[in-house]
Amino acid sequence: MKSFTIALIGNPNVGKSAIFNELTGANAHVGNWPGVTVEKKEGKFTYLDTEINVVDLPGIYSLSADSIDERIARDYIVKQKPDLVVCIVDSTNLVRNLYLFVLLKELGAKTLLVLNMIDLIENKLEIDDVKLSQSLKTRVIKTSATKKIGIGNLKEAIFDELHHANEELFIDYGSDIERSIEKIKNLLANLDLPYNKRFAAIKLLEQDPVIIEELKKLQKDSIIENALLEINSLEKIYTDLQTEIIEKRYALIEGIVKNTTKHLVSIEDRLTLSDKIDKVVTNRYLGIPIFAIAMLIVFEATFKLGGFFADYIEQFFGWFGGTIAQYIHNPILQSFVNDGLIGGVGTVIVFLPNILILFLFLSFLEDVGYMARAAFVMDKLMHSIGLPGRAFIPLILGFGCNVPAIMATRTIADEKDRLLTILINPFISCTARLPIYVLLTGIFFKDKHPALIIFSLYALGIIVAILSAKLFRSTIPKLKGKVSFLIMELPIYRLPTLKAVLLHSWERTREFLKKAGTIILFGVILVWLLSSLPFGVKYASEQSYVGVLGKFFAPILSPTGFGFWQAAVALIFGLLAKETVVGTMGTLFGGEDKLSSALPQLMSPLSAYAFMVMSLLYIPCLATIGVIYRETNSLKWTAFSVFYSLIVGWLSAFLIYQIGSIF
Amino acid sequence: MSLILADENIEYEIVRINGGHGSFSKFLEMGLVPGAKLTVVYNAKGPIIISINGSKYALGKGLASKIIVREVA
């Protein structure tokens, strides 16, 4: 069978992921965050006798090399040379979307243009696709991924285009600039560069850092100098050459769009509903309260609804454990299943409904388009703590899981802002910590506003993150400097399909289940083993290895109010994954049902709260530490993050317990 | 005048972006080029929301102050 590779590319929020899903049948997520597709996603489909591999590139606006996403996309096209680049554009916003397309043409990629969201312009805008196709020198296909329109045509067109030659699109930059392009192009003529020579010449005039770097590697500094001379002479004519070049591209696009489209209603009518909603949710006075209320509702629902289902799961495990015990007579095996598996993993699984519900709400807010508004509302506040508004997106994602949240910082172009956002992210309370809160508030604060207690922990996480950001910004030399400017697209509100939201939250919940089956399972088995050894000791007693380990560390925790050895053990194993804190407790005390009677003898509500604070703030889990290292590429910053959070966690728990004890 | 002084719901044209020399190429590439027409959807006297070519952007105060616009007659 013949095999080809195509790449999907497009601006953020054009429905690229949805097209990818329709083409490949894979389950991927449709989101509204700029840069949600950071990871490389691949799939394939078969058309006639041909296998077509599809690579999903990050959502980007241009091909300059100043963000990681753009660099990934450009490198992929230039170096991997896909057989076809399918550029997906939002039909409601042709001008800006076509900018990327024009750059792809300039880069020399073989293209296919997909006008997506075609259903949204029905009766509003008419696009003459034949004329558009002629002007842009490309085949044009109209689709709507959500309404499943035009997918068959798209597959057919992809197949056809694989067998057609590429047609070039020439952008005339005017005689002066063209003369310089020609000169540089000649200098590049004999070089072994992966780029189209004209593209490289234009990018040199735009002072593209990556191409300059590559020329330096080839020891062709003379070409760079020549390009600088050209820039200097051109800037005698144009005050700002880069602006001029970008403007020329936009002028071409605007001309083409004007000639190929017809507005049936005015633009104003199209935006009204979104505008009306924005007037309220981004209002100077209402914005932040609305955001806070929205979050409070989310936590209330997570706690109440989740608790309802959790009770049943708990009952199931109780019954399951009892039934199993009847069939297993070997005491060691019985202890392993009941104390280890059911007590440990079961205790964590009980919180599955809470996590699913939290993700459902977060996915909904994200897919609707509200999260970008939340980032806007918080911009002023973010600036006052020394972060750009854009950094708010990864912080909110941190409520789900810190790992993807830290990866999402890649959309922050400024290196300092990015590092700072990474360092404070672990303080944002992820869902893995939720089981700890739900368990302890359920035991200690059942009748004392449990949702409010949980909310306060989330708030504390945010406060610690903010104060840390301020502290780092003003004390660490590498992080000092100005906050970068905010520019962020606010996608038009759209009601996500139920399927998309369910899929999105399921994908994340699946990660939780996977963790329960792997790292948490490993953790509880380890705890169980250490609790049973050395041979002959009473299970999970002070004489077991785990008791010895816990007792060694417990004195350090005494001033924080939870100086009993089981707490120390739980915290140590919580490093594997924060859910393991609960799993370990379950294993040590013999199941979730026994915790509610055992814990109140060891803790007061105050020390339980201090324990939750410690769990929130102390050392990030292994996966987070791993991703911090990968994203900062620095052992120093990773170690800094670990020690800083440990100190902050202990100090906060200490202060809360000691000050609380006075009253 | 600077974009931060702009009124809501009036169409403006971008004259230039101060600071120049490519320091704002990102914004230029998103369509904020001289000559482009925009409407201020919401001016919070800090960050600002504009609508340009049918899509909306949130701009920080720092950037908004650098964008020079004039009213479209």
C-alpha cells in the first residue's frame, strides 16, 4: 500500500482538532485555549489504496520563530517535509487566518486550504471558493467539522492533491524590497539550507533568529552582514522594515478577501451575542466576582454531587472486601487484598466521581470560551503580582493537573515570565489533592461548611503562588525585569457539544484511573509490604518498617500538629502522586471506613486543616517534578522548586497550627 | 491618539505602533497592522478588548498605549 504523510496546521480555535478527529477517527480534544495542541498528535486514514498519516501541528498565528509552538511547526514542515500541508482556517475570520496560509506558501509547502466552520457564515457571508482558489493558487474545500459537512470531500481532495504539483504564490513586496530579496537569494544560492531560498531571504530581512543561527553554523556570517546592510539601506525608505513586510502580506490578503467574499449582513450583527456576554463577564467590577462565584459553584457541585456517588463506590468496596475475604483463606493474601488493594487503591478510586465532576465543569468552561475571559479579567491582578495575564491560563489548568499546566506555559514567549509561571504552578491545587481534602473535611468538617473549607485551600494555593511570584520577581536576579505585554484572542462563545465535553473530561479522568492502576498501586503495594515486614510484626504497627520510617520523620511534623507516624508515611508516599496520601492512610488504617473513627483520635480539626495545607504545598509529585525539569531543562531550578515548596509547606502548616492553637 | 483613550463602539484605524523595529512583530502578525480597522469592544482603562476582522483580542495596557489610532470618518 502506498503511504503519504500530511500535516494539519491552523490558528488556535479553528477546529483543527475536530477536523483531525473526523479524518482519523481518533479521540482528541476540541479546546478553546490558545495552544492546546502542544503535543504532537498523529493518526491515519485510508483512502482507496493509499494510507495517509495525519500529523496535527500546534495552533499558531505565524511562522516566525519566536514561540516554541511556531518553531515546532516550521521545523516539522521544513525538515520532515510532509507530502501535503492542510491549512485549516476559520471562515468567519479569513483575513487573519490566511496570513498563516500565505506564509506556508512562501515557505514552499504544498498546500490545501480548508475553510472550516462554514456553517457559521451561512446567510452572513458568501465566499467564492473558485476565485479564492485561483488567487491563492491552492485547492479550497469548505467544511464544518462539528456539523460533519465536507469531510468526504476533504479526504478526496487530500488524496488528489498528493498527486498534483505545487503551485507557487508570489507576494510582491515592492521593487526596493524585491531587489534586496534577490541579492540575498543569490548569496544563498549554493548553500545547503532546508528552506526555500526566497523564504530564507525574506526571513533574513525580518531578522529571523533561527535562520541567522543556522547561517552562523555554516560559517556564513558574511551573508548575515550583507542582509544587515540591505536592512539598513531599506530602512532609509521604510521606517520599519518588519512592519512593512507584514503589511505587504496583509495588503495582498485583504485585497483577495475583498474580491472573493460578499457580506450579506454587517459584521456588527455577527458579534452581538458574544459582545453582550463579554460586557457582563469582563466588567471592571463584576468580572472578578463572577469568576469567583463560578469557581465556588464548581467546588460546591464537586463536593455535593461527587459525595453522593462516592458513598455508593465506598459501599461497593466494603461489600467487595467482605465477599473476597470469604474466598481467600491465606492470611497474607487476605491482608494484601483487603489492606493493600482495597484499602489503598479503593480509597483513591472512591474519589473518581469528584474528579470527573471537577473536570466536567472545567472542560465546559474551557470549551465555552470563558477561560480566556477569566485570563483577561485577571490581567490587572496578574500584572500587579509581576506576571502577564497570559500566565493565568496555565495557572487555571493547574486546577486540573499541574503537568499539562506546566506544559501549557510554552505559549508564553518571554523566558522569564515562563520560568516564573512554571515555578509557582505546583502551588495551584490539582485534582490529585482533592481526595485528601474531601476525605479530611468529610471527617472533621462535615457540618462546618465543607465546601468552604475546600475552597479556602484552593484560595490559599493561589495566594501562596502569588506571593511566591512577587518574591521571586523581586529577589531572584534571573527573574527580574518587565512583564511582557498581553495579547490574547478571545474566541467567540460557542456551546460545546455534550460529546466534546464528556470526551474531554473523560480523557483527563482516564489519566487519573491510569495513575490509580500504576503509580498509586505501586505506592500502596510498597506501603503494604513495608507495613507487613519484618515478618511477624502486627500489620501496620509501629514496629513494622513503615512505622520505623514514619517515626523517624514524625518529630519534624510535631510542631505542625500532625506528628504521628502515619501522617509522615502518607506524606512521604504522597510524593509518588498526591492521591497516594489518601491511599497510604487507607492502607495503614485498614480502609476508608476505618479512617473516620481512627483519625479523630490522632488529629483535631485544626491539625487536620494544617495537614491539608501541608499536602497542598509540600513538594510537587514526581510527575510534576519531571515536567518541571523537562520544561526548564535545569536541575538547579527543579531542585529549587522542590526545596522551596517543602519549606513553604512546612512553614504554612506550622503557622496555621500554632496561631490557630492560641484561639 | 493612543488606543487606551479610545471610546467603545467606535471604529478606529491603526496609524502606527510605537516602539517599532520589529519589537511588536507578534501583534503585527496577528493583524494589528497600520491601516487595519478595529472597534474597541470594551475599554477597562487597563486591559482593553478590541474587535478586528471579526475576531476579538484582549490587549494589555502596555501594548494598548503603544498603538496609535485615529477615528475613521
